[in-house]
Amino acid sequence: MAAVEFAHDPVLADKVVELLAPDRGGTFLDGTLGGGGHAERILAAAPGARVVGLDQDPDALTAARRRLGVRGDRVVFVNGNFRDTARIATDLKEIDDLAGALLDLGVSSFQIDSEARGFSFRRGTPLNMRMGGTTGGGRTAADILNAASEQQLGKLFREYGEERRWRAVAREIIRRRQTTPFRTADDLVAAFTTVLGPGIDARTKARLFQALRIEVNDEMTALQEALTSIRGLLSPQGRFVVISYHSLEDRIVKNAFREWSRDCICPPELPVCRCRGAALGRVLTRKPVRPDEAEISRNPRARSARLRAWEKS
């Protein structure tokens, strides 16, 4: 199979630039640099802007360096997970006073289309799913399927996959691995088909594979940690834009931005406010921004994107 080129068609790029307003100058964190599409637009929009591009995938950083080469003097490239932004900031003075930050939480087309990365359910695809690459540390999807308890498997398909028959799915995985370990997407699709029937559609498969990917990369906890860390690094009037692709991510972002924008977060039974007593900032997007039909037609994988933005006081 021919190598897949790391391409990056940035989702909702015009809205990202509008909300981050890089013409104000300063340093902007792209915490999910990918192929550099959003960073390129930020740099092009404002000669005075600088970008710190963070990504845990070495292939993404290589591609972004090629794409942003002509503006490389205004970019700092960092290999790391956005959940570690606060730690990374101790070594990089460039990100201790951010004018803005972006997280695009989607899986890139390169990662989906590259068979070795194991993000798809195409036949023969290895069960990897690590966002850091095929040689990155941590458990693979196969490791989880072959070692997790029935309770743990049921929980991930219930909570992350929102699957009603999660108990039966977990039991079938346990039954199958007793004789043959899970190695490829075919093995997992066969287990799903046994429980959900031969008519299982691509959307259901995608939802269940996504649930496993979330578990492999600890994505929900990583997002919660990143939101708090990055908020602390924003300067006054610094803006934070997040693009999510499923309801679990979007709920975390929505709730965080909403809580940060409240004057009081004390329990209602307290007679006197004992918390911070003032909002940390304000929500810039009353409802999530969605791509229009033209963008979806050009890039179908943008269909589920939801953008939210917040500004620090």
C-alpha cells in the first residue's frame, strides 16, 4: 500500500481566525497542530502573531514544519500532549502569556487513512489507535481488548460509545479472546456483528471504534486537564477556541466555559458566597458554531464539528 501523505484541511478555519483575532498580535498556542492548517491561517492573518505548535504525533510535526517553513521563524514546534501544557510552559517562556489558544480535537485524515495507525475498521487494519503513532508508548487498542475486564469493557462501550447492548458486547469480546487474541479490525467487527447483527452499519462501527480510541488515549481526562491548564496561561482578553467532534467532548467544553463565566459557583445551600466571587471570563459563542454545507461538501469529515469559544477577563 502506498504511503499516505499527511494533509490537513483545517475545519472552520475562517471562524477560528475571526474568534482568535490574531491581528491583536502576541503568541497563540495551537495545541493540536496536526499538519499545520490552522496555524498557517493564523500566521497569514497577522504578521505580528507567533504560534507555539504542539502535537503528540511526530509525523504531524514533520508535516507542519514542511507546510510552515516560510514562516518558521514565527513558530515553535513542540512534541507533546496538550494535557501537559502547564508542564511544557515551565520550559517554554513563549507560552506563559498567551493571546489565544486552539484545540481541534479531531483525528486527522492522515491518521484515519493510514492503515498502520489503526483508527479505521477497514479489513486487516491493526488495532493500534495510539495518537502518538505506531511506536508511541502506552496501551494499544488490542492490549485493552485482550486484557481489560468485562466490567471495564462494558463501561467504555456504555460511556464512550453510548451502546445500549454494552453488556453483550463486553461478554462477546471476553468469549472470543479466550481462544484467539484480538489483533485486527476484522476481529473486533466480527464481535460486534455477533451481538448487533450482520446489518451493523458504518456509523455504528465508527461509534464503537471511537469509544475504544477514546479509552486508548484517555481523551476525556486529557481534555479536562488541558482546558484548565491552558486557561491559566491565557493573558487578560486571551481567547480560547475548541473544536470538538462528539457530544462527550462538547459537553466537557461547554460545561467548563459556562462555569468559568459564572460569578459564583458555590452550592445553592450556602447562604454566603465563599468562592471566587467573580467570573473568570465570558463565553463568545452562545451556541456551537457548525460548518456550512459548502465546507461539509468539501470536507465530509467536518460534518460533526462543533466550535466553542471563550475569552478570559
